[in-house]
Amino acid sequence: MEKYAVYVPRLVQKKEKFAPGHRACIGCGEALAIRLAFKALDNNIIVANATGCAEIFASQLPATSWHLPWIHTLFENTAAVASGVEAAYKVMRRKGRLVPENTKVVAIAGDGGTSDIGLQALSGALERGHDFTYICFDNEAYQNTGNQRSSATPFGAATTTSPLGKKSIGQFSWKKNMPEIAVAHNIPYVATACHSYPFDLMDKVAKAVATKGPAYVHILSVCPTGWRSATDTVIRLGRLAVETGVFPLYEVENGKYKMSLNLPKLRPVKDYLKQQGRFRHLSDDVIQKIQDRVEIEYQKLLEKANYGSKTTKRKSRAGAGKVPA
Amino acid sequence: MTTRVGVEVSIAVADAVKMCNAEVIAAYPITPQTHIVEHLAELVANGELDAEYIPVESEHSAMSACLGSAASGARTFTATSSQGLALMNEVLPVASGMRLPIIMAVANRALSAPLSIWADHSDMMSVRDTGWIQIIVENGQQAVDNIICAFRIAEDRRVLLPVMVHLDGFNLTHVIEPIILPEQSEVNAFLPTNKYPLPLNPDKPVAMGGFAPPVIYTEAKWAQEVCIRDSKEVILACWDEFGKVFGRQYHPVEKYHSDGAKVILLTMGSISETASVAIDEMRADDENVGQVRLRLWRPFPFEELRQAVKDAEIVIVLDRAISLGGPGGPVASEVKAALYNQARRLKVVAFVGALGGRDITVAGFKNMIKKGIEIARTGSKNEYEIYGVRE
Amino acid sequence: MAKPESEMTWRDMEIGNIVTEPGSARQYESGTWRSQRPTYDFKKCIKCGICQLFCPEGCIEQNKDGNFEANLFYCKGCGICARECWPRVIKMVEEEEK
């Protein structure tokens, strides 16, 4: 990453849009991801938040952690609420009512509120083409209610509703590919990010918000409480998720895929899995199954990124090989 | 200069919304509300109404989009019916709890199962306790007038609550009635611009929808209750003003020959007009009967109801909805509750009928009143009477 | 909001329970949660700010010497800063019993 190892205060705005004193768990990856995402943006934003970890730990009445206008209503309707805000601002601006120029609408939700109960509202809002950004903070289960499985829970993970037992190895289905679902809606910008690559995350969020029309960003947020890992391994786990190919970082701009990171060789998934209590029970064949599937999915992604570019060399962040003019 | 024109009530309701300059319309189609939202879509597409029309993918999202829009300070409208209202059920208390002015026209239709697209009040009754102000109309003119009043009531700084205007599906939505549409200039003068006091705005950030731990939840709910109770004053004042400007006066309880009547029939909705004819015919036969029509359902008009029935001995209530396994008619239950502690206790006879679009004729009403008087005299082993079922 | 919740009356509630003071959660001392605390050897600090970037609380500030230090009012003691600090300036120690 180009901006690595440089003076942070010169690169990142000082103002915290998300005040400390919030009630997130110790070492919460989602709190970190939210903090970083909003550092990439200015104050001319309205935030619509779904019920979930991020909403609960920031909004115990009579206080709030937010320095931005913020609305929470229900669990599954963030994208619909954001549509309403976007439409209201559009018409009020047109009619000459006093509203600021260029206000952006950002909808944030967890993995449950996006890929499960919130999928309908998200699909509707993306299809209608509202000018908003939807950010999914994915901690891979319904963490706020105590680690119940969602469709974003990875295969083999033990959660309270997909527990380990004599007849079960944990989560029985493969993680739902939300970024692909977003891409299928033909929206101008889709990206995946992780808080362990903060500058990449900030660039992507800024780009998503600046895009005209709907944009979708899927951010892996490590949850040490739910994933049963040590509170200080949050950044490390995010890096491992990316380096093993379990959570690839990429962008899709108007249907064109682009990998954010050049990984000549993927680390074995075992490095990632063994650090988390939720995977500790997995036998070697299950781990091999996961390894095989991760490699297939990663290969598919690489092929999409290379599609139609037989004459162009793949751009490489690590700087290996010449980049064409 | 206003003329009376023959127009389908749904179209007139959509025209009323247009005259009120609604700014965001988020709606999902459902029989029998479709003509309202279709006409609104036409008006927006033709540029006759400068609004954002969001064709949402479900009623739940329709009401959710309305939440976002009202919270931003735009004038917001939606319409639904029956199953759609049931699907929105989760969002309705959020709208009232968060004090967001949203106007919704409900084309009353029976709830499934079995599926029925025809008129009754079961959908209205299923959302009794959601904290919305609820007004019921009996004809197209009242629908148009109360849509205009609804915007003014909802957005009033002292109220800031969402309002439902109930009109019977098909019996009203799909009939052509003679309606006077007010002049645009009159409506503009009557309706101030929407100025929501604490909208979502980056210049002055607010946080809406935090969670309340047990230590303050009761206070939050009580504040909401005091607000809806006190809104009655604003509603009455609005109707008075409307009466002065447009010449049509509305009341929370409409009385029809009820002063001095010993037997009163209480009805809601369009079926009241048929019942009025029955009352006229019976009075021509020197029967001492009268009618009371409930217009304001929430906040419930306790004083006005008690005043309207003070001379009566028998109140016969017709409900177009049934509380299964319970006391039968929701309206009858509420009337009984309102009258329970009075010094002189009246006899209340509850009838449930006209469900799922079944009509009751003039003769039917006369029969019902006779039967009601009989039951008041002899008593009944039933909690309520079901009218018109073939045994 | 000056009043504690247990003393607020229904009249004190804002319409729709809207919170009009942005960032009012700053009053909450989340530092009471921690069982370990960061300690610093600032001789090694290169003032890169990576710890400030990675703090989930956002409570790391530059002190007057330009070194980055956690605000113990909010610090929950997760240890991410200690783990990510390259020159190993930060060491987590157990909070002692008072």
C-alpha cells in the first residue's frame, strides 16, 4: 500500500465523526471500521442505520455517539429509509427549500440486516437507482444478539444457532456472496474492504460516496467476541482473511472487476482459521474442503478481473512488472 | 368558483394530494387502492405534481421510505389497504413513536384468510393501537376534505403525528361521486409549508431512533400519549377553520337525529349513508331512532360520544370487523368501555356484519334495529350478534 | 443532557426522543471497562500515528511532545495499539486493584 508507514495525522482527518465513549465490545472491529469509513468523508452526510451492533452501541438514549445527522428505525429497512431521505432531499432541493447542496446519504447495516432480513429493501433501492451508498459491516453473524448465524456466516463456523454438536459441524452453507448480488443489480460501484487495510477502505468509501447512483461497499469487520479470538488480534485476522483469499479485496466499477491487492500466492486458510475459537473444532478434511472452495472462488474472481484484458497487463499494487501507459 | 364534478373517489383523493403539494410519495399497489397511486404516478409523470414518486418493492419499504422522507422534512404521502397495512404493521408504531408526520389513505378491505378484496374494517382495527391519528370518511367529498385537513393536522408543530384517512374499498374508492374540488389558491392558503422542527440536516445534526432502557421508556411512551390526546384540540380547530373557509364542517362524532332519540344506531364508514336512509324511514313511521357516526377513531372522542348518546336508552353498534374469540366488535367494545362508568348505564347491543364486502340494505338496517331493541329488552346469551350469516 | 436518565420526567423527553446534542456519548467513561492498560516507552516512538488509526475507540491523541497516547477515560484496553505498534513502544499491563 502506498500510504503505509507515513505520518497518519497528515493523511487522515483528525475529526472523529463517531465519538469515543460508545459501548462497543473491547477490540470491536466494526467500531474501528465505522470510525475509519467516516474519516474518509466530510460532514455533509446523512446516515441511516439498521438495528445491529453499530446502532445499539452508539445510541443509548439520551445520548448519541454520532456527530452526523443519523436515523435508526428498524432492522430490515435501512435501504428503504435511505431511499426516502434521498428522494426527499432531491425534491426539496428542486423546489428551492433550504437544504445544503450535495448532501450524501449513507446507509449502514450489519450482515444480518443486509443479506438476510434487509435483502429485499436493499435490492429495491439498488434497482431504483437512488443516489446513495450502502455499507455493510460484516461481522459474520447476528453478533448484537449473541452470535447467531446469518447467511454471511462462513462454512463450518460455530455460532449459537449453528452450534457444534454430534450431528453438526457448525454453519452448513457457504457464505452468501453479497458483493456479487450487488453487482448483479448493475450499479456503478461495488467494493469489498477490511479495516486492516485502512487507507484502502477509506479510498473505497470516499469513491463510493462520490459515485453518482447507488454504490455498495462490503467491509469485513472482525468480531473478537463472536469469533472467539483475542481482542488485540483484530487487525491481524483481517489481514489473514485477505491474504488467505477468504475475503478478497476488489472493486467493480460499472461491471469491470479490479483486484485491490496482488497476491501471487494465497496463504493456507488454516493460518486464518486456527486463530479463531469458532473454527477450532474443524477437522482436517473440512479445512481442506474450505481451502479448495476458497481457491476456486478466488480463481473465478481473478478470471473476472482479467476478462477482456488479454492485451493489458494486470495492474499490480506491489509494482511488479510494467504498467502500460 | 368551485363546481361539483362527477369523479371517481380515488382520482379525487389523488387530486387532493396533488393540491396539497405532497413532495414524496412512496407507494406499493394493492387492490382497491390502485387507482389512487396510479393517478398520482400519472400526475408526477406529467409534471402536474412536482414530487418524487418512489415505486417501492413492498408496503413495508413504502412506509420505511416515508419515515426517511418525513424525517428529512418533506411532505409525505402513501396509501394502502388490508394486507399491505398488515405488512406495514411493524413500521406504523415507529412512525408515531418517532413523531413523523406522514399521511396515509387506507382503502379499507378485509384481511386474509380467506383472501378478500372487498370492503370491511378488519384492516383498520388491526392497527388501532399504533399511535396514528385515524379519521374515517363516508363519502368522496369527506375523503377529499379530510386528506387536506390531514396534512395540516399532521404537520402542526403541536401534533407532529402520522394520520390515516380511512375510506371503504370499492364502495368508495371505485365509485363516481359528485365532489367539489377546492381551488388550488384556497388550499395553498389553508396549508402552511411543512416545517418539521428537527429534520435530518447536516447543518444541525440530530440523532433519531435511539433505544430507551427501562429507566426512561415509560416517560417516552407517556409523552407520546399526552401528545395524541392533546391533538384532538388541534383536529377540532382545523375542522372549524376548514368549515369557515370551505363551508363544510366536520365533527369527531357526527349526529343524525340523535338528540332526543331513545334508540341510537352507531356506524362507521360508507355504510352509514345506507343506515341513514333506514333511520329516515323509521322516523317517518314515528319511531324514536337516531344515528351517530364515528368520524374520529383515534384519539377516541370520549366526551363527544357520551354527549351524543346522553338521551338514549339503547345504542346499537354495527362493526364491520370481528375480534375473533373476543368481544366481537372492536367499536362496540370501545363504546361499552367509554360508557361503562357513566352514572346511568345504557344498553349497548353489538352487531357484527357487512364483512368482506357484503352489503346491508335499508331493510336490513331496519331489521337490525328492531332486533337490537328486542335484545336490549330480553337480554342475550351471546356476547354479540352476528348479522346476516346463513345458518 | 445534564440530567441523569433516572431523574428525567416525560416533559424532559425531546419530541420523538430525538437527540439534539451530537456526540453526547462522550460523557460515558468507557475506560472503566478495561482490565489492562497501555504503557509507553516514548523513546522508541516514531510518531507515525498507526495506533491512532487502529484504535476502535478513537481515543488516542497526540500529547504536547507529539507522541501518541491513549486517553484513559475511554481506553478499554483491547491491546490493538500495542500489537500494531512497529517500534514496540506500547506494552499492555494489568490494571491494578485500587
